Amino acid sequence: MSTLESDEDLKSRLEAGEGIESAMVQVVEGDENVVNVDIQLSADQTMTADEVIEKYSSVIKEKYPDQKVDLIIAKDDKLLKQTTLK
């Protein structure tokens, strides 16, 4: 059986970043431990999706070093990039 929790601390840290409109962090624990991170960029964000991933992946992996992280970057409700941090 899996449990789903939100990580408000990491969510707040990501949302404090310049050009980040909102973030969602879900921690799924069960047969497979996974962290789902969705980052919504603000309309005036000038960094590319890859630059955002590069900038924030260390913050995410620092908190969850041994878990698979599925990361989605979106802007204007359009998917820019989906990747897995290992």
C-alpha cells in the first residue's frame, strides 16, 4: 500500500526562487519510493527548462538523495520538460 504526502518545506523553498510561480511536491512511499515535483514558471521567467532543472535539482536531491524524483517543468500550463533525477 502506498502513502502520499506533500512536502511543504521543499515547496516553499522552490517557490521562493525567482521566476517560479508555484510548485508542488508529492512524496509517494510504498513499493517504490518516488518524489513528484511540478514547477510552474511565471510568464516572465527567462531561464529555459533545462536551466531551471540545473538550478533546482541539487536542492531537490539534497532533500531526497536516495529516491527517484520525477520532475515536471511547465509554463503557461504547457509542459516544457519532464525528466527523472536519479
